[in-house]
Amino acid sequence: QVQLVESGGGLVQAGGSLRLSCAASGLTVSSSTMGWFRQAPGKEREFVARFRRGGSTLYADSVEGRFTISRDNAKNTVFLQMHSLKPDDTAVYYCAADPTYYGVEARRYEDWGQGTQVTVSS
């Protein structure tokens, strides 16, 4: 059974940084597409970044240059380093995984974590 457990969310001022972690069990992060999505109140879940199992990364335009997705294969964990945070980044951030899909559509990802709240104050 796959489990994805996010951590690292919190309250930060605009311009600050946070690092989110997603600890995986029941799958190998290096053999899966690992993605980060976010959902703000009243909005649809949106793509943030993904790490394809072959090693390539993809970012949403809104976070390109500010966020970095990475993985630690030994710890079977994926990270999302977030810099220059803005109030618009406020959302619940979710880790997602899929064995084959590597796109940006949330509905195509098979496994999800419970989410971690990120709040950016102005």
C-alpha cells in the first residue's frame, strides 16, 4: 500500500522560504513520477512541479525560478524548496505519485498524500 506523507508547511512572510517534504512508502520515488500540486480555497487543484522517474523536472510558470523539486533516493523522499514566497502561493500542498503518467493533470495521478498547509502573509 502506497503512503505519501507531507510535512514542512507553515506560516511564512512574503519573500520567505519553506521546504516541503514527501516521505514515500510502498513505492520507490526514483521509479515513479513524483509531483507537487496545490489547492487554494475555492480553487481547483493545480500543478506545481514534478520529477519524472528519468530525472527530468517540470514546473508551473507561476513557480518557475522560485521553487525547486528534488528527491533523495536513499530516503525515498521528495522535496519542494520554495523561495520568494508570495501570498498567492497560499494553499494546501499535496504530494502525488504515479507509476507511468508524467503530465500535469491531477486526476491522472494515482496516489496522494494528505496535504500540508502553506500560508504566506503579506
